[in-house]
Amino acid sequence: MLTASGYTQPVSESSGGDSSIETSMQTIQWLGGSYQGVNEFSFWGGYAFDSFRLWGKTPDATIGQLGLGYNRKFLKIGNQLFKYRFSLNLFSKITYPEFEPGRNRASLSGFGITPLGLRINFVSDKQLQPFVDFSGGMIVFDEPFPDSRGKKFNYTLGLGGGLEYMVNSGASLSFGYRYFHISNGERGQVNPGIDSSFFFFALTIF
């Protein structure tokens, strides 16, 4: 029998003293406008306390961000829920060691968008749901990063996960960690880039 969660219950067959045979299968459900709570809107923020060397080469950088987000649930496979994510970065501030002589530390402000986003919620019928997410976008600073040899326009890449807690049927709180990368894509004379551990939260309304 098909259940609301998208699973079929095991079917048992027995014959005489034979042991029962149990089978189960997952269903794939594409979610449309008729699916309750298909659209989600969120307020989010986050902070990276430091940076490390991976792709990026900028040490001791910090990043703070605030923004708005839109999620659309589009696919359910068994108990895993897939969401497309779009984020609007309303305000960003980064600080980092100054590359040009004569200054100790620089600070830049900016804004951006993240049009490429995917989140997968596991055990989506539970109150506490682990998730993973992936994102790609862009950010524009008020001055070239890291200095006049760089670019104002930079690309961003994120990969991480966390936990989403369902407060009630219309709201949730999310907390997580994301590897966050900023780079001008080798378009400037220099491209030190930033790799950071970005911790974030979000309040989401369904």
C-alpha cells in the first residue's frame, strides 16, 4: 500500500512452513504547485572566523554576510526532499591582510546573488532533518579585491550541510557549515582567492 511518505509497505507472502518474503520500493514524486509548502522564503546570515589555504591563498580573512533566500521543493525520492535554492546576498563584509605596502589590514563591502543552489533534506518527515547543500554565484565588492590589481566582480562557491529544525508546520530554523570560496576566476592581474569555514543560520517560512 502506498503511504503518504512515498514508501510502499512490505508485502508478505507465506505458504505452509515457508518463511515470508518481504519486498519494498521507493517512489519518485515530482512536486508541483499542489504540493503543500512547495515555496519557502528565508532570512539568513553567517560568519567565517578565519580562512585557510586550499584553492585560495589569502590567510586570516573573515567574512560576514546577511541575505534573503527562496527555496522551491521539486522532487521527493523516498524520504529525501530536493530543493532548488536562490539566495540574495544583501550585505557582505570581508577583512584580510593588506597586500599593498603601507597598510596592515583591508576591509571591503559588497553584495551578490547565488542563482545556482541545491539542498537535499534527509528523513524529511522528521522534526530534525539533516541536509547537504551546494551553491554557486557571484559577489561584487565596492573596490577591487584584494587591491587595484584584482577585480570588484568575483565568483563564489559553497559546499556544506547542517540541520533543519521544524518549529511548526509553517517555519523552521537551520544551522550549518559551508566550505566557501571566493575567486575572480583569473580575470585580474592577481587572484589570491579566499577559502573559509562559513557558519550560517536561517529562519525559513513555508
